[in-house]
Amino acid sequence: MPARDHSHSVMRIGPVQIGTHRDRHGHTKHAAVCTADRCGWSADYSSQAAAQLAARTHRCRVR
């Protein structure tokens, strides 16, 4: 049976989207993903506050 691949509680801060999901071990994670073209930055965090801080301080290297 394939794992469900979706996020919930999605919010946007600038070009970065933050979504809450469960990893393959069942732990809740918060993913921050930059949606700017050719940026490619993303990271998982264990708290939503950490993901929001990363989203607020993220600067795309590609402009």
C-alpha cells in the first residue's frame, strides 16, 4: 500500500510555503519549500516555529 503523500495546514510566507506532514515513521514534520523558479531550497523541521523562522530569513540565491 503506497503511503499518502500530502500536506495539510499549508501557509505561505513570501515565496516559501510551509506545510505540515507526517514522515514515514509517523512523526509530525513541518516542511519549508521555496517556490521561486530555480531556487530548489527546502528543509524539514520538527516545529512550526522553526519552519516559519526559516521562511522569514530565507533568501534565494538565484534572482
